[in-house]
Amino acid sequence: MRASRLAQLLIVVAALGTISACTSTGNTLPEATTRSSLTTNIDNYSYLIGPGDSLSIFVWRNPDVSGSFLVRPDGMITTSLVEDIPVSGKTPTALARDLEQELGKYIRDPIVTVSVSGFNGPFSEQVRVMGEASSPRAISYAEDMTLLDLMINVGGLTEFADGDGAKLIRVVDGVQREFSVRLDSLIKEGDISQNVDILPGDILIIPEAWF
């Protein structure tokens, strides 16, 4: 009986070890200095216009149709000659070409330049921080943003945060995945290897510590 029970215990221990290994494998993000398959879509990042952005539209030699326009919550703007043109999710350059095509119906060979201020970006591009951050909120993604940049933006951790228990939610190849990130090690211990890349649309969840 003892031998049989010992064998069962050994099987359970081995099974738990296998589960633990499977769970940990692939659940840690690569270091920020390593461009892995998870971060290739960060290359050649271009800012996309979003609701709340302020657009300055300049039409060469046509000051009457130039001006500043606020992107509405529905992602559209209305200009002097073009009503309800969708702009959210477009780059400023792409929008300039679209406006040239639309204005070409009324103006001969229009030349359009679009610049952006406000920089909210579309909701799908924003990075969200939830839980025990000093100022949890949605933040506009910036090129080459890292985890440390993100934590500076939200004012760091609260005194109740379980920083090393934080999770990063990311869509990889169309599938939502969860990764472990170690904020205490990064912020309090200065372990720069934990300073992983942040991508547009990431969600950082910081749990409360259980004392």
C-alpha cells in the first residue's frame, strides 16, 4: 500500500511539474532590446488619427477651405466643401490624399497638407492601464514606448500594488494572450531586463497585493 501511494504521489508531483513548465513557457515577454516575433509589428509605426484629435488642414492657395478641425466622436470631420468625411484610423498623409481627391471635384489640382495636435489616436491604438497604478487611464501610444515609459505616464504604483503579479494583455496574430510582467523588479529594483516593449492596444492590469 505504501509503495502504491508513493508511486501515486510521484505521478502527481511529476504532473504538476509538467503543468507548471507548460504554463510558464511563452508567458514572459521578451526584453525590450530584443525584437522578437511578438514585436515585429511595431516597426515603421505611423500615427493614426483618432476622435478628439485636432487637425490643421492647409489647402495651398485656398485659405477659404483651410482651417482647424476637431475629429468628432464618430471619427469624422466636416470641412467647408466636404461634409462628414471619415478620418479616424488614417495617417495624416493618407487623409491629405483623400481630401485632395474630394476637393478635386471643386478645386483644380488641390494640394493638401494635414498636421495633427492633441494626439489621442483611435481607441484601438491606445494603451490602457488598470488597477493599482497611481493614475490608471488610457494613454496614446508613442513609437518605441516601453513598460517603464508607460509606468512614468501613470505615476508608478500605489502602495497596495502587487507589481510582480501584473499582467499584460496583448493581441498576437489575432489571438488575445496574457503575459506576466514584473513591475516591482523594474521600478524598485532597477531590473532593466523587465523593461519590455509596449505595443498599440496593450492592456496592463496591476492587481492589489494580499498581505
